[in-house]
Amino acid sequence: MSAAEEKTGRKTVNVAAAVIVKDGRVFATQRGYGPYKDWWEFPGGKIEAGETPEEALRREIREELDTEILVGELLEEVEYDYPEFHLSMKCYMAEVLSGSLVLREHEAARWLPAEELDAVRWLPADLAVIRHLRDLMDT
């Protein structure tokens, strides 16, 4: 158990997420399972033992979307307490190198322009990223 887990008594889940922006639009995916089914998020997933966040992100996007990405700069680090666990999420800017973002696990996907970022129900942890992204896209 980590120091944070000992302090809070809650499991920490470490994830990496890809913020893919192309032609002024952001790629968002809709969860197809679990307590947050139908909520929207940035694609990505859990960081496995021995992986860097960047390696985990490339693996997750390959597995979930059959796509190879270039992981860019770290955009945002989010710490969020869900009822069931504590989420530690690293969100990276990413660029599609090859593949066509085929949905293997998600229910749906959308390319959202800045003015439509509020058109979907984002997972609570992703909202901080949306605020940061909106500032970037407005410049």
C-alpha cells in the first residue's frame, strides 16, 4: 500500500490519458461499462507495473482504438477522489501516427470543437482537463 493509500485508506488508480486534438477538435470517447457507463472521457487506461505513463498510454490506445500515437507534452495531472477509489491521472497531448481510432471498448466517440466541449457528460476527473484545454483552444 502506498503512503497516500495508507493515509486515505483508499485504493489509488494510476492512469494515463490521451488528449488528441486535430483541426481544432478534441477526440472524446464514451464509456460502455461500469458505474460511469455512458459518461465521456479521454481515451487511455491504467499504468501497469514497470511501465512509464507514456508507454502505458501508447499500449492502451493500441489496444482500445487500434491506433498508434505520438505522445507529446504533459498537459495536466489530475488527482480526483471518486467514491470507490482515488484517481491519479496524467493527461498528455497526443497525435495519431497511424490507424483510424477504431472503437474496441468504448460505446461511442466524437470529435468535439471547443464550443461543443460541454455538449457531453464528462467524467468528473476530466473536467479540469476540459477547462485547461478550452483555454488552450481559445488562444
